[in-house]
Amino acid sequence: MSKTRYKNQKESNEAIAKAYIENDYTNSQNKLLLVSKANYGEKSSNVCYSSVDDKGMNFYEFNNNAERNLMLIERYEWADFSSVTIDHSVTKSVFTFVGHGENRDITIEGKGKEVEQVIRNHSSMEVNVVKRPVWTKVLGYRSQTTWKMFMASTVYTLILLFILHALLPAATHNFIMGLALLILFLSIIGLFIGLIKPKWVLPKFKIKTRKRVLFSYLYLILSCFFIAGVFSDGESTSTPASTQVSSSQNSVTVASKKDGADSSEQKIEKNDSDKAVKEKKKQKAEEQAAKEEAKQKAEEQAAKEEAKQKAKEQAAKEEAKQKAEEQAAKEEAKQKAKEQAAKEEAKQKAEEQAAKEEAERKAKEQAAKEEAERKAKEQAAKEEAERKAQEQAAKEEAERNAQEQAAKEEAERKAQQQAASQQATTSSSTSNSGNYKPFENDPSDDQQSNMSCSGQIKGNKNSKIYHVPGGAYYDRTQDNIVWFCSEADAQAAGYRESQR
């Protein structure tokens, strides 16, 4: 809905908001129940409206200068909250919704009772209504602020005094004014005493402070001044009127008496002339009474105008005083807000500094930890390198020893072959004579000592295989050995040559 349409129709903001919301709910599955003006707190500084349906609430921000007068800013579902606390006053109701997340404070103006009924009928929330005394719902007492209650009490007292002045008879005005002066005197004394010892003059108050003494007794003093001012004006206006009436009556009585005396003296001589004189005097008396009555009315009217003027001046003074106090309260609140903001900023800076120092400390610890890990890795790598070097050296040493051992064994083998070849010549001659018998080694004798043909042809008694020096199994054959001085001797004994 455009802004131009509403301006041309000269509709109010509330009518514009209601029309827009109804149009917004046209295609919605939710049932619109009511629309009301709302206060959305810090969420928006503009005027806000709320729409209440059977499943929740929508909040709209109103801007009369925008292309779209109403913008949806947030929605609350009844199912998101478990309970609600409602504080009703005369003109508005404060709803505090409690749910799984952050609590919500919403102020509904004018239709708080209807919204409460919707919540009870269409949600499962627990509804708690704040029970407050009736006087706390009166304008000036809702915020429970001391200076606001003081100003409200003063204004209400002044209004009540004007009503009592109009209702009470004039005979009671002097008594009321005297009582007010007595209370004024006692209040001034109580004020001075209370500023020294508050407990002496506040016997029934729970909070006994000098601030409470000041506001309480200033209220009494101002009330007494108002009573004296209102009822003294009534006395001053009523007294001249009664005096004028009595004086006019006396003048009429005196005039009538005088006319009667004159007429009685001249009754016999001039009846006609006496009648004319009587009529003339009577007319003069009536004129005089009319003048006195007009004068009395004029004085009464002047007294009323003067009382009205004094009341206006007093009200203007009170209003100026109230404005000055409100301005002072605003300045004080502004100053406190600035101090609070400065404190919060200092606190935030301190927290940021602490966070920065904590981050630096953690960074240093992390760097130290990484440095220690790097050194540990380097140490481990160094030890691993040393271990590998030692293993390599040991391996090389073992290989060198093995090579030396192999060379030594090769030299021994060659020496044994040389000796075997020499002994083969001798044994061959012996075998030709027919006196040779092969030597059988004791299986438990692995030292190969004291044998005539040791180191030459080695035969295995169990397998009947003989091995020549240098063969693959020559050195491996250790048990059941039969030594031969030549291959011919071995073959003659029934042994065959090894394939390797």
C-alpha cells in the first residue's frame, strides 16, 4: 500500500497500520485477532504496531515518510515461550516472555487485556499477572519514582481542594484555614527535625531517610499553603457580600422609617403631597438598593476573577517548577548514562587488553612448545643418525671380521688341501699294498684331531656320499664323518661323489 493513497484519504497512522496488517494477513494461514500500538524497546526508535494472531505476534515499524509505511521487523511464535509475566496499568501493559533463549519485554498500549486473553486461549504458556495496588496504576504513581509521585500528589491535592471549596459551606472555611496553618507550623518543625533525625518524624515508614523526610514534609507544607490560599479567597469574597446586603437592608429600613415619620407628621395637612413624597422616596430607595446590588455583584465578579487569576498563576508556577525538576532529572539521567557508557567502555578496553595479553601469552607458550618439539625432533634425529652410524659401523666391522674369518678359513683350507695332497701320495702307496682301512670318526668328535687323513676326502656314513675340499657341503658335514685319503678310497668303500 502506497504512502500517497493514505495521505489523500487523510487517514490516521493507526488506520494506515491496521489496513496494511489486514492486507498482509490476506494470504496468511494465521487468523488475525487484533492490532494494537506497541513499544518495541531498543529494537526500533520509531512507532511500532503489533498484530496478534492465533499462533503468535508480528511487530511492524511505522514510517510515514517511507514508500512502505509499515515494515515487518520480527515475529514471535507462542510455541517459542514457556511462560509470560504481565504487568497491567491504566494505559499500557508490559509483557515479559520467558523462553529457551533470550527473554523478551514488549509493551502493548491500550489492549493488554485482549492480548492476555488471546495468549490464554491459543497457547500453552504459563500466564502470571502481576498484582499491584490500585493506586500504583494512577498516572504519576506507575513508575514508583519519588519526584513523580510528589508532583502527582501535589497536583491531585490542589484539584481536591478546589472541589472541597466549592462543596463545603462558607462557615467551615475559617476552621479549615486555621487547621491548615497549625499543620503548616508543625510540618516546618518536623522538616527541620527530620533532616537531623529521620527516625523521629517517620514512625510508620519502612525507609527512614532524609530524602523521604524532605519529600513528605514538603508535600505537607505545600498542601497547607494551598489550603490557606484557596479557603482564604472564599472568606474574603463572602464577607463583603454579606456586609453589602446587610448595609443595603439597613439603608432601606432607615429610609422606610424616615418616610413613615414624615408622613405621620404631614398626614393631616397634605395627603396628596405626602403620597408623592413617599413614592419619590420609595423610588430613590429602590434605586439605591439596585446600585448596592450591582456594586455587590461587581465586587463578587472581581473577587472571582482575582481568585481565578491567582489559581492560574499558582498552576503556572507549579508547571514551571515541574518542568524544571523534569529537566534536572533528564540531565541527571543523561549524566548517569554517560558515566555508565564510560564505565562500560573502560571495562571493554580492559577486557580487550586482557584478551590481547592472554593471546600473546598463548602465542609465546605455543612458540615455546613448538621450539621444544623441534629440538626434541632434532635430538631424536641426531640420536637416530648416531644409532644408524653405529649400526653401519658394527655391520662393517662384522663384515670385515667375516671377511677376515673367511680368508683365514680359506688359508687353512688351502693348507689342508696341500697337506692332503701330500698325504694322498703316501696313502695311495699304502693302499696298493692292501694294508689300508678308512678311519671312522666318532660322531661326537667334531674337533677333527688325531686323524691321519683329516682335511682330505670327507664322507657321511649315513648317506654314503663323500665331499671333496671346496665342495658346497664339505664344511657343513659335521657328524658321522668317515675320512678318506683319496676319491678312489671312497669309491672303493662304496661312497659316491656329492653333486655340489
